[in-house]
Amino acid sequence: MAMCAGVWMLLLALRIHAGNGQMVQMDSTKSGFVGSQVELRCIFSNSNPPVKISQVTWQKLLNGTKQNVAIANPALGVSVLPPFKERVSFKQAAVRHRTPSLEDTTIVFSNLQLSDEAAYICEYTTFPAGNRENMVNLTVFARPMTRMTLTTPTIVARAQKRKMTVATCLSANGKPQSVIKWDTRLKGEATFQETRNANGTVTVRSNYVVVPSRETHKQKLTCIVTYRNERITDSVVLNVQYEPEVKIEGFDGNWYLNRQNVRLTCRADANPPVTIYQWKLLNGSLPANVEIKNNTLFFKGLVTYEVAGTYVCDATNGIGTRTGIADVNITEFPINPTPGGREITPEQHNAGAAIGGAVGGVALLGVAATLLFVFLRRRQRTFKGDYSTKKHVFGNGYSKAGGLPAHPPIPKNLQYPDDSDDEKKPAQIGGPGGFEASERDFEAEAEDLKRPYFTVDEGESRDYDERTLAFQYDPEPEIADDMVSQTDGSVISKKEWYV
């Protein structure tokens, strides 16, 4: 850095020295790539009156040391010194004439080399003004050599799942150095390494590391190299070899008795492809009606319970052998699909039957309870007695159970229709054998009904006058304690009633 600062200070001093209207015009910087061509411009602006140009000298300034490159002399001609003789020339042909014109002494560099990078001075020797000069900085770039390679032609996925380098991206001998990035869907990682060469170039290397697997097979891996404003890409597709990934297809969960045309197929995803398929039945032998064709089991005839079991398929390729398993069960009846597309399993059938039975049982119990309730209600309506140990007696002497009769007393012997099974009702009265109501003052007796009632024990013996008992009945015969008299004159046992 101090050297460069010194060069620029020298350039500034030279430009100041070239005053009084006489100036050497040059570009401050120039650049080119290795192997390309570049022009270094140098034009002398003469003064008025003009000065005489005695000689023009091009010099290379490197690390504080000057080295002559080319000389143009009006009397002696043009000279290019080694090691530039084969690659440097004056652009204008007039410089090489017998009577040359030296106002434009631009030189051309061909086949640039990294060693050409330096500061170049164009110096004019004049009379009587003396020396006039200027300087240009030449930068040489080296385009890197970029390539991407697979680390090995065959990448094998192992059961240990170890990481390995699958691809390398290289940007070699670049000036300035490159930047490497990766573009991929793989879940890996990249490593980087930089090497600085003696000629000033830099080599960048990046390795992509991943665990090879079935998922990494056929994945694209792209290396992106950025050099200055350029973007260079290179891609590879990984070829990963792996053991078979096996599964058995064909059992749909609906294999039932007498079903036809069923099969099991052994599917294997493998690289390289599977070469051998082997079928077997766990803990047994394959059914007699099985036919093996390639990777498929064909079950001939109707399905029976002998078809059920655990089927195993072994698939083998050049990397290894893997196994697929399928459990086959047989049902008595097919599983019917519902309108929504779902299937009804036998368990669902059984559950539905149980639920239906429970609902039916509850309904049957409800009907039986209803019939029993109706039956008991009808029996209650035919019973007019009172089973309590006491009778409620109104103030007029009538029991609460009997109430006030709506008609005069009825004789013991009543006529009933012979064909009536219902509660006995009196036949039409008024003919022979009937009765006529006695003429009584019911209005006076109605007042007695308003009196509070009182109770007496059935066993008590009390006399009631004719006023207290509005109606007189013939004495009834004694009956047992568990017997109940009915309105039709009959008696019924309490025990028989409730049986």
C-alpha cells in the first residue's frame, strides 16, 4: 500500500512538472483479462511555439524499479525490449516511418499476462523544454476456471446413515477470488476452502455433504459461482443407489368368503431395480390355490378361510434385501359401503343389532306397562268398596265410599241382561217385578248432607235413628274380614281381587 501511494505521488509530481501548456495525456487506469488485448494511450499536446520531440520512452514501474518497454526515436527508429518484444507494439504506423510523427505513441499489449500488471510511464524528451511524462495503472484480471463434479460415480445409501461428500464445486485461479453458493432442495451442508496462489490468483473449493438416502436420489444440485459481475452455474443430478423400499398392495380389507379374483402385489422402489422376489406365509405354507407370477400372488378360485394369514415378500437388488408384510383376514360377509362412501364393518353390524335390540326391548316394556296401567284402571273403576279399617260416615249416616244415592233404595233382587259381561247394570224397571220409589222428602234430607261427617269403627255397635240413616236396607249377612261386598250384591275376597 505504501508503494502504491509513492507511485501516485510521483505521478502527481510529473503532472505538475508538465506545465506551461505542454502535457502528456493518458488514462489513469486500464484493465484487461489474462490472454486479452489492451491499449495504453499516450498523446503529446505540443505548445505554441512547438518544441522538438527528441525521443519517447515507455517504462514499467514495479516495486519502485523502472524497466524500459519500448522506445521511439526520430533518427534511430523504434525498439521494443524483451520480454515485451513479442507482445507490445506502437499503435500508430507513423511512429515507424523514416520521418516519424511522435505526437501519438499509444502502445498495444497483446496476450496479457498476470505479470503485466504494473504502472506504466510514457516519457517525452523535448528540446528545449526538457522531459514531460505521465503514468497509467494497468490491472490484469484472471477469469477463474469453474467446474462441478461428483465425488464418485456411484453414491450408495448405507444403513449407517453416514454423511459423505457427494459433489465438489471448484473455482480455480481466479483474480479476484470468486464466491460459491449452492442451490438445492437437499438437506445437506457445504464446506469451503480458499487457496492463494503465487501468481496472485485464488482457488476456491466447496464440497457438498449429505446423508445419501432414497430421498436424495435424482435430486438436482446446483453450484453458483459469482465472479465480479458474472454468475456462473453448473448442475448435477445425484444418482444414489439404495436397498428396495417394499410394500404389499391388493388387500383392501374386504376379503370375504367366496370372493373371486383377489391378488397381492409386491411393490418395490429400488436403485438398481429389484432382480428377485420371494413370497412366503408367516408360520405356514402358501395356500394350494396360489399362483406366483413375477411379483404378484394370484389366488385362484373362491376365497376361503385358508387364505387368511401374514404374507411376506422379500425383494433383492444389488445393494441388499428388504421385506414387505401384509396381514390378510377373511370375513364371512362382505363389508357393504354406506351411501356416504364409508364401509360398515362386522363390528358395526353387531353394534347396530345390539342397539336395535335394546331399543326394541325398551319399547316392548313401555307397551306392557301401558297395557298394565289400563287394565288396573279398569279394575279400579269396578270396585266400589273401601279396604280401610275405618269408614267415613257423613252427618246423615251415609258412608263416604257409598255417597248419597242418586235414586231410592234398590231391592235386592234386580234383573240384568243375560249377555252382559261388563259391570252389571240394572235392566229397565217399570214392568212386573220392578219397584217404585217411595215418596220421601229429599229436600229435607239434603240439609243433612251438609253436616260434617264422622267416623266409626266397623266393629262398633251403635244405633242410628231413622233420621240419621235416610235409607233402610235389609240386614246383610255377616261376611269375613277379607271379603268385600259389591254394588250388585256379590262379595269378592281381597286376596282374590289382587291375585
